[in-house]
Amino acid sequence: MRARLCSCLGSWGLLGLRRQGQFGRDFWFFPVAIRQNSVTGYIWVYGRRQRVRYAFSQIRNFVCFG
């Protein structure tokens, strides 16, 4: 998962969580930073971007478009 997200830094992708999160289970995600155990990026909520961070253990899949 980490390698897949690293190759998609700065590109929009569809992020899938293992469990339902605050913004749903699947949503558009723009990764900007990879840490040892997590990824930080932006999602689009009500016309504004919001910064979020997810642990790799929370992520089910990620598909990059770009």
C-alpha cells in the first residue's frame, strides 16, 4: 500500500477504508505526504478541501488516476 501511495503523490485517487469513516468508506483522496505508518492528504468536503490522515492499517485499497 505504501509503495502504491508513494507513486501517486500529487494525484487524485479513490481511497477505500476497511471500516466506515467520517466521510464514508470510499472517497476521492489527494495524497501529499507519506509517513512511516500513515498517509496525509486532502479530501473535498462541501466545496472546501480538508486535510486528513489515515494509518495504512485503515486503508483497504487505493486507485490512482493521473
